[in-house]
Amino acid sequence: MAESKDKNYEYVSGVNPVHSLVTINAGRRKIYKIFLSRRRKKDLKVQRIIAEAVKQNIDIEESEPTRFDNTFHNGTSSQGIYAMVSPYNYSDLNDFLDKKVGKKSGSKLRLIILDGVTDVGNFGSIIRNCHAFGFEGIIIPKRRSAAVNKRVSNISAGALEEVKIFREVNITITIKALKRRGFWIYGTTLDINPQVKNLDEINFSFPMALILGSEDKGISRLVSSNCDIMISIKLSGRMQSLNVSVASGIILYKVQEQIERRI
């Protein structure tokens, strides 16, 4: 397997992830080389990857299927394509907000904040949900949180390369900063009390940030005290909790549904 002169690299595999890399590249990775099995050359999306790679002067190394499989055999379905890339770079939240808030492109701006979500499987699935329903970024704390890694990348199925991830020191301070920029902050909870609204009762306002907490503890008391509205999902079964990634999909769908109704 070829190596770059910079030893600090990793591999991203799969047609969708590599396509997202060459077209969006939200993590601002340097793409050193693309490795391609010749059996995939007729695939339309692979042809788009090749065209974009040529445009960006990214080296492409083709090989016969047997050689490719022998070289990259690691138990992962690569779909006949790998990209050698630098590690993911977290985005700068202030720079992002300066470009978005108050402008037409930010009129329906939606962000996720994760408070205590440490499971990388949930993190990767939430990234996929964000991409599917138009949420542009995820804010995570530097401590007590899942971080971007290869498994998160694989689970996100390419969405990691299209959704910006922001890593902040203090979530409460970040929430207050978002509020000063006009954001509505929605927290999630399993509690049932008069201050908590059911998801079906919410008329979302924008720009907005939705806070999701860990399955065992939810969002912290300090974080919840800084939310404008606390929401819950009405459940009818005996199990009175949802996996956080499942809950995120339900809420994000509801947000997208409201936006489409207003168009």
C-alpha cells in the first residue's frame, strides 16, 4: 500500500464517502491519493469522482480487482475505492456563524448540540440524520463526548464529509453565544411536567439549535436551564425512552416537515 510523505493520514472508503470528500470536504482534509479498483470505473458516481479528482489534481491509482482486494483487504466493504487523506479538521464556529447569521443563507439555519453523547455509533448516526434533514453542523464539547474517528466516519456513510463538526470548550457558554446571535435553543428531555412541551406542539423558530443528551442522564441541569423550550417525544409503548440517534431522526424530520410546509 502506498504511503504519503506525511505519515499523519488515514483512509476513507466507499463510493459515497469519497464522493463527498472530493465535492464537499467539510472536514477540510488534504486528499493525497485515490485508489480505485478497475471494476468500478463504469459506475456513474465513480466517474464523477474521477472527473472531480482530475480537476483538483488528485492522484488516482487504478489496479486490477484482485490486486486491489489483496492490498486493501481489511474486513471492510470498500466498494472498490479508497482515499488516502489527512485527519478530519473541526470547523470554527464563530467563522461559520459570521458567514451565515443575518443572511439569507442562514434564514433556516439549524444546528445540533450534543451534551454527553459518548457512543460513537450514536454520533455517526446523528451525523447521518443531520445530513438527511438539512442540519448544517453539530457542536460537541471537548470533554465527555464522542470525537470524530474512523468508526464515526464509517457509520456516517459519507455524511461526516458534508456536515461541519464544531468542538467547543464549554457548551453553556456556547449556548449563550448562540442566543446573542438570535438562536432559539430547544432541549430534549424524558421528563413530563407543565414546562415541557410535546414535540407535536412545537412550532420551531429559526435559527435554531437542538440539544441532545446522553441516554442515561439526558442533558445536564445547567444546559437545560439555558434552553428556551424543552421538548419530549410522546411514547405509547412500555419502553419510555428512545435511542438518542433514533430520537434525533424523529425530531429532525419534524423540523424539516415544518420548513417544507412554510415554503
